[in-house]
Amino acid sequence: MVAAKPEPDFTKKKEMVHSPLLTYFSVITLLSTCPPFVILLWYTMVHQDGSILNTFNYLKENGIEGFVNIWPRPTAIAWKIIACYALFEAALQLWLPGKRVEGPISPTGNKPVYKANGVLAYVVTLVTYIGLWWFGIFNPTVVYDHLGEIYSALIFGSFIFCVFLYIKGHVAPSSTDSGSSGNIIFDFYWGMELYPRIGKNFDIKVFTNCRFGMMSWAVLAVTYCIKQYETNGKVSDSMLVNTVLMLVYITKFFWWEAGYWNTMDIAHDRAGFYICWGCLVWVPSIYTSPGMYLVNHPVNLGLQLAISILIAGILCIYINYDCDRQRQEFRRTNGKSLVWGKAPSKIAASYTTTKGETKTSLLLTSGWWGLARHFHYVPEIMSAFFWTVPALFDNCLPYFYVAFLTILLLDRAKRDDDRCRSKYGKYWKTYCTKVPYRVIPGIY
Ligand code: NDP
């Protein structure tokens, strides 16, 4: 979800990046259109053969009433599936062992502490889920068959959860990294707390973003595969390529989860509708949608094409991983790591915290980070393209995620540039002179 975001500052009323009218308009539009869009996408994928035209004709004929009729009511089974899954993931997050990891220093000088048990939680989740199916205890096709009801329950449940976050931000913030913009809509949309917790150890954003959102992506990818197998007695090569690439990507995510805790989602974006609703609803519905489409469209690619797409996708996921790794290794070693076999070129950028302390961050200006200031978004978008392309081109809807991701990341590159410019001032200007392109070398 993309909208102009106010600058993060926990002490003052916020400055708008764009005009207040445009900011209000984009926030209200996203709040009101994202929930129905999730339902329409599911309905088109599952009941209209993935054809936008079919859904359009249906809505033209039946109007608003037709839309209300296709919106599934959240059923008891949907709530049960969500509750079991959420409780299971919360228990793994709390109780599985993991290394103690410190996050980056927050704007008010706090250092959040996490337990890095993501890989273990990921393995336990997939082994349990596949085991339940294998031993006939729970059939994942039940999840697919109630998908609309599950999304509907998630839409309403997550909305209530965001109201809880809003109230908690006002009455019981977990740390000093919290505050109000003075505007109820922005507080609800962008969130109030940077690191909300339940008790001392249960980090809410780790739960919503990683253990619920990203984990559900893996669980649903496996669900779609099993559904196709149970329906057709086999899994098509297109579904296999899609599932393997998504699982490689999510495995990479959990492998690097502690690194994710240093990124904008965690270190800069507060817990509100934008991030939390996005991870609780948008990730399980939109991010998984190419697989949802393939369930009823078992394209046969042939061995050569399937392997070529697989290799290209894995290469993109690797490059994206290597970009993140290069930046974090560079920061972790205080600029002493080798970058592409050489000593890195860098800028020592000073900035002032909200408490008035002067600190210095190192900016890497060689390797992937010397190609463009956000080059890592290119392989991210290409990976999504490669796990979607097995659907071929009969319908454009499976490509919605790729299009959405492209807009999201171009907006994010701008947001991050704006934030870094105001944080680092002249040092960021020097970086922009040295590395003039924002995302695509030579083009943008
Ligand atoms: P990162 O947080 O990883 O990087 C941006 C931050 O890094 C900046 O805010 C700045 O923070 C620091 N930085 C910027 N330039 C440099 C530099 N040259 N050297 C060192 N540090 C620098 O970005 P993202 O959170 O956007 O991305 C992380 C990963 O998540 C990527 O792989 C991305 O593709 C993926 N992603 C996926 C999305 C999806 O929906 N699929 C959405 C968003 C991201 P500081 O203040 O510390 O200087």
C-alpha cells in the first residue's frame, strides 16, 4: 500500500511529504479500497477463471448487491483456522530457542532486543503442516476451500487488531519510540509505536510481519500445491516452479530475518494499518496470488522452460539476498568487509538524533550499492516476475503482484531517499553525486 508518509519524529507534529490533501486522499483511498480488492482478487482467481473481464461483467450486471453477495461471511471454520495458526506461530515465536540479537538504535536512542528463532519456526511450521496432511490429520485443501471466508475474517479481525494497536499506542506504549501525530487517521494508518510489545518479549511487529505474514505465504504456497495434487492427482511443472521459487524466497527471508529487523519495515515504519494490516491480510492474499491462480490453471511448461525459469528466479533471489548481505556485513564490520573482493568505498555520514546526540553511519558506495542507491529492488521485482511467469499470459491478473511490487518499491525508494536526505544532509548529497541513479543504473 503506497501513500505519502509523514516524516517519522516522535516529538513533534509531523511534516507531510506531499500536500495534506493528497496525503488524506491516498490514505482514505487505500483504507477503503484494499479490503474489497482482496475479496475481488480471490473471487476472480477462484470463481471467474482469473478473468478480470468476467468479474467486470458480473459486477456490471449485478451491481453493488452482486458484490455484497460474493463477499464471503467469516465462518466459524475460518476463525478456527486463523486462531490455531496464529496461536501456533505465537507459541513458536515465544518458546523456540534462538540467539539474542540487537536491532538498530531507534530515533530516541533505544536498542530493541530480539530472539532470532525464525528459521526454526519456519522449519517446524512447514514440517508440522505437511506432516498433518501426510498422516491424514488435517487436509490443507480445507484451507483452499474456505479461502474467501478466511480472507474475510482476516480483513475484519486485522482491522480490529489495528484499532487495538492505536489504543495501546495512546494508553500503554511499550517504549519511548511512540507518539501521536495529532491526527487520528494518520495515527491509525501509519501507527504510533515503533516497537510495540506484549510483555517484555513478545514483539508485535515480528509476529505480524514475519511469523504471521511471511509464514502464511509459505503455508499457502504449499496449500495451493497440495490442492492441485488432490484435484488432479499430480502437480504441474508450472505450479512446481512457482512453489519452489516462492519457498526459496521465503527460506531466504527467514535465513536473513535478523537482517530484516534492520530494515525500514521494522526500524522506521510504526505499527499501524499500513504495515500490520498489510502483513496480516495483503501478504497472505495478494503476495500468494500467482499460486492461487495456478491451482485451476495447470500449465505444462516442459522441462527445459521450467528449469530455465527456475534458474533465472533463483539467481534473482540470490542477487537480492547478496545486496542485503553486502550492506549489512559492511555495517556490521564497520566498513572492513571486502566488497566484490576489494576494500569498500564509503562515506562516513554524521547525523543528529532526536535527543541531540551526534552519531555516524557508514554509507557503502561500491558493490551493488555503487550501481544504484536501491539496486536491490531490481532483483526483488524480477524474482516475483519469474515465479509468476509459469502462469504464462492467458490472463494478466496473476501479474498484479509484480505490478504492485514495482509501484511499492519505486515509492519506497523515494521515501527512503527523502528520509536519508533529511537524516544525513550534505553526506547524502555526496552519495547521490557518487551514485546518481535511484534504482536502475543508467535509467532511473
Ligand atoms: P533497507 O532497509 O535494507 O535499506 C535502506 C536503509 O539502508 C536506509 O534507510 C539506510 O538506513 C541504509 N542505507 C541506505 N543506503 C545505504 C548505503 N549505501 N550503505 C549502507 N546503508 C545504507 O531497504 P528495504 O527495507 O527497503 O529492503 C530490505 C529488503 O526487503 C530488500 O531485499 C527488499 O527488496 C525487500 N523488500 C521486499 C518487499 C516486498 O513487499 N516484497 C517490500 C520492501 C522491501 P540508515 O538509516 O541505517 O542509514
